[in-house]
Amino acid sequence: MPRAARETGRTLATGTRHGSPPSRGRRRSAVGFTLVEILVVVAIIGIVLALASVNFFPGDVEAGRRESGRLALALERARDAAWFGGRPTAVTFDDRRLREWRYASQAWHAVRDRDEPLEAAARVTAVYADGQPLKPGERLVFLPDGIGVPFRVALEVRGLPWAIEGDAAGAVAVVER
């Protein structure tokens, strides 16, 4: 092979010479990402993770609000079952769960599909009906006549005190203590 051919390299099908330096008017395109592009992507990922971690790892107050709200809804559901079902309905708090009961055939029967387990960091500290404390296992009863007894369920969620209160008209509310 002549020396001139070796120095210029082979000609490719595109008309460019393999091994020859690029012409002055053209720049070689860079392959890969610049440092600025990588930093922008890392910053965006960091912002998304920071926003998502608030929902994935709620604080003590948010966890307490969620758990007491969930139990308040279960109490409302039991109250509504009594009002619209025409039979007394009750709830008990035992074995780290809320259990719903229905009165039929002269006896109380547990409604198994209505059990609500308590969150691991939550516990019921006291239940009051008409200002009097209920003993563990005693039922908080909702009557079908729509006239309720004021009640209060005291909770502790992640060390913070919460309460669920119901009035004689049937309103149920979560109270931060």
C-alpha cells in the first residue's frame, strides 16, 4: 500500500475517511451527558423523594389523625347500622381491635367482617358512655331509635393522646387533646 493511502486512511461509504481528523467546519458530537445535566436529574429525583417521603413516613400527628379518623368512621358505621338496620348495634375494644356486635334472637352476635384492627402504635385507653367509664369488654351500644348516648373513646397513638366523641344527636368527631 502506498504511503499516502496509509496516512489518509480508508474511505468509508459515507465519503469520510476513517482515521482522518475532522474538518474545520464540523464538530464531533459528544456521546454521554454533561455534569450539569446529571446534576439537574439528581436534583429532580431528590425533590420527588422528599415529597413522597412525607406520605410514606407520616409523622406522629398525621398517624394519630389517620388512626383516630379511621376508628371514628367505624363508630359511625356501627351507629348507622343500628339506625338503618332497625336493631341495636354495639362496639367493643379488645385484643387491639374494634369489634362490632348486633343484637338478634335475644343475644349479641359478633359481626366478624366488621372487625377493625388497631394500628400497632395505637391503643384505647378508656371508653366513656354518658360520662361513666366502661369496663374493658363492655359494649358501647347504639340504639335504632336515633337517640344516642354521649360517648368518648380515649386513644393514644404513638404516645400522643386523641379522642373520639359522640353526642346525643349522633354526631361523631375526632378531638386532638
